[in-house]
Amino acid sequence: MTHHAPVLAARPTSRGFAKTAALALVLLAGAGGTTWYMMNQKASDESSDALQTRDITKASITSFVVSTTASGELQALKQIEVRSPIEEQATLVEIIDEGTTVKEGEVLCKFNTDNLESELDTEEADLESSQAALFAAENAYQIQVTENESAIRDAELKLRLAKLTLEQWESGDRVMKLQELDLNIDEANRELARLEAKHEKNIDLLAEGFISKDQYDQDELQLVKARARVETVKLQKKSYIDFEQKKDREQMESDVQQAESQLENVKAQNEIKLADKAADRAQQNRRVVRDQSRVDKIRQQIEASTIKAPSDGMAIYGTTIQSSRNMWNSNGPLQIGQSVYPNQLLFGLPDTSKLVAEVRVHESLAGKISKGIKARVKIDALPGAVLNGTVTEIGVLAESGGWRDPNLREYTVKILLDGKGYEGSLKPSMRCEAELLLDNVDDALSIPVAAVFNEGPVRFVYSPRNGNFVRIPVKTGRFSDTDAEILAGLEAGQSVLLREPNAGEIVNEPWEQAQLELVGLTLDENGDPTRMAPPAGGPGAAQQTSFQQGG
């Protein structure tokens, strides 16, 4: 027994060691896995913290420029179009080289005038013949005019006398008659008033026995007569106005009309006598006017066949201008021997000494742009060059985006460039991009535009709290493409989120009245944010506004 005991003891001990070793390996593997998991989790948390840090910034006191960019092309401030003044097709016999800088009055091109010269000779001969015929017709007409003047003077005298008679009655006799009638009415009214007053007294006197009944009746009879007298004189005036006055006026106006008719009859008779001579004179005059017009027109056409520059500028062929406006235009350049149709665009004369950048801005920004604001303009053909400019003109009507974007509405803005140092390098139609400087914000509390959100009338930011984010109302001022001015609601150094938080990151809290009041808002009777009512007597009322993230 003593011999086998160690052996028996040794076997169990060997199996227990193996189990212990296996368990140790399992525990070691578990510990290693736990360590790997914890290390990975820590790395993940550090990555999440780093990402969260990149999405958060702090409100700070900064200065920034409020600006917007727009693209377009250069145009001459002044450009004159020269078109063909010849009213029929004409052939070019001389033309200046394209791109030549010309002075006012220099010859741009000439047309062949052989046909016009031949037409002028024929028309001048016709003009001389019609002028001689007109001279004879004019003399015959003047003789007839002299004979007619005497008859007209007699008729005019009769008319003047009739008018004077009417005027005398209107301003004299009629007025005196009306004054007489008014005087009668006034006297009758006065007498009636006196008798009515006396009658009132007589009533008391009769009652007290101071006058007799007979005296009372006599006075009352006088009162009745006075009342009748008032009505009578009134009727006399009414009768005069309604009847006698109208009758007299119609009679005298008839005399005037009759005199006028006699005058018109004399004139008509004179016109009949003058008709043949007047018609002949008018016919000959029309012939002269017609022939003179033809001669003048041909002379003007001959003179216009030599086209001169109306102002200084660079001569650009019309075919080149049309090709730039219409890519499908395949007409070649102007050349000698080419036929030109009436009103065809021959030249453009841009004044390259002063150029403007003609850019298009969205209608939402047009109201912020005014004449005089500054701009920086980059020219595609001049890499690295930045030209200063000033807005001189803003389009009155918005232009649509055409078939590509019919809902797009843009305004054309013209910027006068300071091209000093780039003379000769700038040319019309060069592509450009302009940065319009709308405003300067100096030393203001600001945050990135991406941090500003809105809900109804509330503009707000997300601020971190215990790993999540809470909404804080803010009052914003001016915006640039990247920055927003904060007028109330935040303090310098306060953190804000630069993105839309996930649903699980937001702390759902109702709006606080105190925070809303800081930014000019309040809660209405339903608990919804609204703008605070203006002070007593102030304009406006509570209303909601809309805001899109980023300005």
C-alpha cells in the first residue's frame, strides 16, 4: 500500500494539472479578448469624441464681409451699333479691317452708287418741270383770293354787329331788368315784414281795447295784400327768367347764327369760285413735294453709302457680333463685293476705354444690391488678376432662366471696372466672376451659418449638454456665405453644433420663456413661439417669418 500510494496519488495529480492548465488557458484567452474589446471600444469612443469635436465650434468676436458671387461677361460701357441705311441691297466696294480702332468721322465702309446716280438725274428733271407748273397755279390762286376777301369782310361786319347786340342785352338790359325785379321783391318783403310785425302788435292792442276792430281789420287787409304782392313780384321775376329772357336771348342768338350762316355762305361761294384754282395749285404742290422728296432721298442714300464712325471705338464686324449671340449663325466676315441687305448690322463700335462686368444675380439677392457698392472681379482670361469695380446699374425686370430652368429669376447687374494697369488686355465678351461686397461686419459675435436652424419664427442653435444637444434661441443679424452675426441668445465662447443632430442626440425640451424674450419672441396662448407685440403705439403686429439654414 505504501508503495502504490504515491502512484495512485500521482495520477490524480497529473490529471488535475492538465485541467488546471486548460482552465488557465481559457481564462487567459478570455482576459485577452476582454482587453482587445476594451481597447477597441476605447478607440471607437476616442474616434467618436474626435468627430464630435470637429462638429462643434464656439461663438467668437470676429469681423467678416457679407458678399455674394455672380458670373457674367465683360461689356463696353458704351457701344454703338452701325446698320446699313441703304433701303435696297447694296454692294460693298470698301471696308475697314476688323479690330481697327477708329475715331469719330472716319470711314468704315462704302457702297457702290452707280444706280443711285442714274436715278438722281431722272428725278431732278421731273422736279424742275413740276416747280414751273406750281408757280403758274400759285398766281391764279392769289388773284381769286383777293376777289373773295371783299365779300367776306361785308359778311363779317354783319356778324360782329349781331354779336354786339347780343352782348349789350346780355351784359346790360338783361342785368338791369333782373335788378329791377329783385328790387321789387326786396321792397315787397320789407313791407310784408313791417305789416306782419304790426299785426302781431295789433292783436295785443285789440285785446286791450287800444284800437278798434275796424282798424284791426284794415291793417289785416293790408297784410293780406302785402303777402299777395310778394308772390306777384316773385312770379314776375320767374316769368321773366323762364320766358321773356329766353325769348329775347333766342331772338338775338338767332340773329347771330343767321349772320354766321351768311358768312359761311359767302365763304362757300368763294370756295366754289376758288375750287379749280386751289385744286390745281394743290396738285402742282404735291407734285413738287413728291419730286423733291425723291431727289432728297436719293441724295441722302448716296451720301449714306459712305458710312462713317459715329463715335470713337473698335470696329467689330456685325457678322462677328451675330455669331457670338447665335452659335448657329454661319455667315462669314464682311468683305468687298458682298451684298448687304437693308438695316443689316454692319459694325459694333464698343468703347474699350471703359468696360463693365455684366453679371446676373438671383432675385433673392437683388434687393440687397444698390448702386455704388463695391465689387471685386476676376477675369477668366487673366488668371490671378482681380479688378475693383462699382455697381452702376441694376436691371428693372428679372429675366428667366429660359428653357433650362424656367423657374430661375435673375437680375442683370452692371459693374464699372477700374481697368488701370490692364489697358489693352480687357476686351468685350470676356468671361468673369464678380464678388459683390454687400456689407462689412466689424467685431461682432458670430458663428458659422451651418450652425443656425429655424422652427417657425424661432432661429436657434444646438449647444452640447452632457453628451447631447439642447436648442438655444438666438437673434441673428447679417449673414455672409459662411458666417452669421448673433445679436442675442449666445455669449462669446459658447459651443454650438455645426450639423443637424441625430434624433437620439437631441434633448427634447419645451421653449423657455426667458430665452425667447432675449431674442424678441414670446409664447402665445397655445404655447407656440411668436414675435413679441411692438411697444404701445408702434407699428406692426406679431407675425411669423421663415428662414433657411445658411442665411
